[in-house]
Amino acid sequence: MSTPHLAWYSHEICFWHDPGSGSGYVPVGPGIEPLRQFAVDPDLRRAEGLVKASGVQDRFTCVTPTPATDEDLLLVHTPEHIERVEATSAIGSGDAGVYAHVNYHSAQAARLAVGACVQAATSVLEGRFDRAYCLVRPPGHHAEPDRAMALCLYNNVAVAARAAQRHGARRVLILDWDVHHGNGIQRTFYEDPDVLYISLHQDGLFPAASGLVTETGAGAGAGSTLNVPLPAGSGHDAYLAAVDRLVEPAARAFRPDLILVAAGVDASGHDPMGRMMCTSRTFHAMTSTLCRLADELTRGRIVFAHEGGYSAWYQPTLVLGTAAAIAGLPAPQDPFLHSLDHLPGQRLQRHQDRVITHLETHHPLLSRTASDVPSAALSDAPSATPSAAPSPGGGR
Ligand SMILES: [Zn+2]
């Protein structure tokens, strides 16, 4: 395609959301000295600063989003859930759900995060832009229709998918490469045949027992959920193999009108929340592939939305790698690459390959054999847990 038009959505208020005093993801309480909780955003502001300083942001048109309306939020969420987020935030502190702490600015930040994703999707569908990146907080993919969860207040990408359908897109592909499973996105669309949800995540990380290979959709949505629970320690080659062998063929089989990517960067080798090995090269390569896939399938229409990312020092470089790929630029300088790229976990290992091979041959969307007898075929699914894997010496 000709040079794509790129949009960058961000808003200062998103950086003002702060879950309050705590340590990591746990609020202050017995045994917890005050430090800070994750998803406070000096780090994300630094990420935007690096993209700006590198000159990459100059390739984008910067757009200031407006807050999502109640009508937008109600596409996915219940009125009671919206009221709880608003009321808890108005008090200035507290948990709006399950490990979803807020401050006074959080309700507005969350509406702006959703608004950015909705407006990015709409703009892309209208042809004003081809590709968009939304640097938003709070994240969204754990938020369920009726509750906030794990730092996520509203489900930014899920609402954007529904808004895209309201705007005329019939079929939407959501790819989620945040290291955690996007339970909220999965639950929203589990019985919907017109939204294909694909998640690449660390097996068994969070939520517990969520994102299994056997969770493939239900009812009319049977086959429209594709979970790829990669074993802890998976790195560059495993992620690229999953994209090449699962995401690409599934997308071609599904034929979406729009692609949305829940583009968390917490699968990096320096992230404190996961145990994966990805580098900025991984995110650059995956983003490039998805943009090519959009050129092939959706006339280039694709929106990336930030989700998790908790390494104070590495997150900016990972966002830059993603942004550079959206802009069609080479992978940027990565001063941290030397600490990760030589490690053996970067090569595809046999126990990682086994998960991908299983899905290639058994997922209803990828295997005609499995679609004939899905329950029988899926009953022999590997657990994909490291304990079930062959010995580490079994492959590279
Ligand atoms: Zn995450």
C-alpha cells in the first residue's frame, strides 16, 4: 500500500491515574512497606518521551482523545460497574473491583483510555488513518463486563471492538500479546462468532486457570477464541513462531474487517510481572507482521493499544520498538538487548513448539479434522505447563 497515515492517541490525564501506595501490585497492608503500585505512570510518560525524542513520533499525527461516553461504555459494561468506578474514584481512593485501585483522576483517565481506542478504531474505519497507536492507562484487558480487575477499570479494546461493529465493521480480530491472559476480552466475546480473540500469554500466570487451549469459544462463537498459553521462559523465536503458524493462518481463515492489538509489553525479559524473554526486536517483528497482515486482509486498518508493561527501564524501548514498526522503520537502537538476546530461551524449544503444534492441528479454526470432532480432539490437549514439558535438554 502507499505510505500509511498514522495516528498517535494519548492524553495527559491518563498519566495521572495512580492506584496509590503499595508495592508492585499489592496495596499497603500487613507486611507491605509503601513503595508504589504498578501502572503509575512516570514510566509511560517516559515511554512517550523516548518515542518523541527518537523522532519516530513525528511520523504520526498526534490526536487528543475525548472521554468515552456512557453509550460507549455500555457496549460492554454494566451500569452498576460504571457507577462503582465513578463513585470509588470520586472518593479519591479505594478498590473499584478486584485489585483495581484508583485515585481521584482514575475515572476520567479510564474514560479517556477507552475514548482513545474507540476513536482510533472509528477513525481507521473511516479512512482518516490507516494505523493507530493508543498510549493509554489504565490498561483494560482484565476488566470484565461487570467488574474491574487487576489494574484494569474498563476494557479499552473490547469496547473499541464493539464500537467498530457499531460503525459498520462486521468482523473484528483482536490479538492480545500482553503476558497475562485477557480474561475480560475473552468473556465479552466468548459466544460471538464475529470477534476472533487470540491471546499469546504465559501459561498459568494470571488469572489462574484462564486462557487454556481448550477454551475455544461457545455457542455461535465456537472456534472464535484461540488461546496460546506459552510456557514460562518463551522468547523471541517462540513468539514469532506463534504469530507465523497460528495468528496468521487464523486471521486469514477469519477474514476480519479490522485488527485490534492489545499490545502490552510485559512479556519482555526485564518485566517483573512475567517470566518471558521477549525483547524490543520481538515486539518490532510482531508489529511489522501484523501491519503486513492488515495490508493483506483489512486494507491496512489496524489499531494498537497499550496494555501492561512494568519494567521502569525497559518499557520505553519496547514502546519505541512497537511504534517504529508501525511507522515502517527499522528496529531502533536497544541498549538493553545485549542482556537478553544471547540467552538460550530466545530459541524455540521443543516444549514451546509442542503447544503451537497442538493448536495447529487441533484448534477448530485451524484444523478441519478438529472441527469435525472438537471435543474429542481437544481432550488430549497438553497442559502447556513447564512441569509437563520434556527436559530442558530436549530441544533448543
Ligand atoms: Zn499484563
